[in-house]
Amino acid sequence: MHRYKDLDIWKLSRLFCSSIYAITANFPENEKFGITNQLRRASISVPSNIAEGSSRSSNKEFARFLEIAIGSNFEIETQLLISFDLGYIDQAKLDGLLNEVAIIIKMIIKFRSTLH
């Protein structure tokens, strides 16, 4: 069992989740149950799956939860691009957020490779 609170991937994805909440707070009210909700749920999924996976009895099970976290990051990436297309975020904000997502994905992949 891993101590998820000590994992840099969990810490960074938790902070990123807070960033997503702050950014989506500025989205139009009519998106409250649309892309705002989708982005928030996907961003919560990343640190949550890392935490849940860390409690599993085998590294193979933990790796499966890390795969889910990676998938959620790809969802976030797609939803951020759509948010840009809709004019909810500007290019500079998009670039910064996409860079953070890429860093988190790389960190999860690297960590996952140590589990096998």
C-alpha cells in the first residue's frame, strides 16, 4: 500500500483540481450543468483515483486506477479545448492548463512504470 498523500502526482493533481474550479467559476451560468460540471468531475477524478488505487493490495490494481486517472486527464484536455473553442478561456490560459495536464500525465506514466 502506498501513502497517496506523499505522492507528488496526487499533490499536483489536487492543486490542478483547485485551478479547474477557479477557472470554471468564470464560465457562463448556463454551463453550470454542462462543461463546468464535466471539467470539475474529471479533475476530481484524477487525485481521487490515485488515492483509491493506493489503497489496493497489489501494484497491478493500483496501476489500473492510474490508467483511469490518465484517462480523466485526457478528458480534461478535450474539455479545455472545447472551452477554448466556445470562448470561455483564452489562448494563454489554455496553453498553461494543457501544459499542466501534460506534466501530470507524464508523472503518472512514469510512476506507473515503477509499479511493474
